[in-house]
Amino acid sequence: MSFRSRSIALGVAWRGLHTFFHNPTLVVPAVMFPLFFFTAFAGGLSNVSNVPGFDFPENYTTFQFVFVLLQASAFGGVFTGFAIARDFEAGIGRRMMLAAPSRRAILAGYALVAVGRALFVWLLLTVVALIAGMEVGGGAIDLFGLYGLALLMNLTALMWAAGIALRFRSLQAGPLMQTPVFLIIFLAPVYVPYDLLTGWVKAVAGVNPITPIIEAGRDLISAGRSTRCSPTAPSSRCWPSSPRGRCAACAVPRLPAAEPPFPAGARRVGRRHGRSTP
């Protein structure tokens, strides 16, 4: 990226973030919606963890935190798409496209806006979850992977919403940006693990591309197979990290170590008297 394109991207990002943080009508929904879902799911549905077969290693607050984190990241990208459509309705978008030598720099600037908004929501959501008693079983690398998945969700939703916004250039296309993302997220294993789903919901979740992402996020925050699924770990502590079932390591029985046919002392005595021992 050239210096001019970089300056355009940073200018678009600064304008978008300045507008976001100085407008309460944009900040409050971006913060309140994730906190509302987290409170409603982790608090109001906490007894779901007592259902037979719910064997997630950490508590239900941790189980729901991963979903709300990914959901907030996706909606952050969609809301940035709303900002793109709003700029085009006001005529600012057309002026930027005429002035910028590379339109990819404009898109890169909006991507920085989406990431900045996501970082702000992640910080607040993580602090609230820790205060609410969230248990973290994974290490620093696992958490880095979890927030990396959230970043991937954020940018993917942004590309979808930006494509719709640049095509229609009107806020009237807002439902077309938001509704598919909303449906694909809530047709994943939201309240219980995949193994406990039944009926058409399980069939849809099995082919939903968001399902492996949510399962991977929950696997990361609970340390996954690296600590929960080992040949010596009880199978009740193993988290089903994929819709195909438990990891194969939990099904391997622990074999006793082979004992030598003669004690070590007998072998030393045999060698002293010139006798061979096995």
C-alpha cells in the first residue's frame, strides 16, 4: 500500500471512529446489545448446565461468553456496513471515491473502524464476564486464538455488509445486511453443545459454517484437547470439540506398564555368578 493510500485509510478510520465514539446513539446499542445477550443467556439460563450430557469443562458463563463475543464481533462488522451506507446517503461516500486513487484504501479504512469498534466491545464484555465469574481454562495462546476467531468474524461480516452497502448505497438495505448474519449465528449451538441438539436444529447446525467456529472458540477457552482430552483423563471431562463426537484420545484405554519377568536385584545376582537372566 502506497503512502497516499495508507493516509486515506487512516483518514477514513479516524473519521469513522471519531463519529462512533462521539455519538451516543451509536455507542450505546453497540455496547448494550452484547451485554444484554450475555446477561440473558449466562444469567437467566445458567441452570442449563445441569442438563444430563452437558459436560463443558468450565461454567456456563464461559460457555456463553464465547458465543456472545463472536456474535458481538459479527454485528460490529454489520454496523460498520450501516456506516458505509449512511456515508453514501449523505454524499460523503461518493466524494471519497472520487478523491481516492485506490478504492481499496477506503475499504481498508472502514475495516480499521470495524476492528476499533470490536476492540472496544471486547474489552467491556471481557471485563463484565470476568466480574460475573467466567472461568478461563486456556492459556495466553488459546485466548489469542479465541480473539483471532472473533476478528475473523468481524472482518467477514464487514465484507458482507460492505458489499451490500456499496451495491445499494442506502440504509434501506440494512435488513439485507443484518438478517442473514442474525439467522446464521442463532442457528448454531447457542444454548447447549451440539450433541444435545435434536431435530431440524441439529441438522441445520451440522451444516452451518458458524458451528465449527463457535465450537473451536469454546475449545480454546477451555484448553481443549491439550488438557481435557488425554489418554489418562476421564471421559466425563472431555469436551466434544466437533459435531462428530468426542476426541479419539478419550476412547484409548490406559494400559498398565509392562513389568520385567525378574526383579532388578535377581538380575544383578545372576550376572555376579555368571548366569544369564532374561
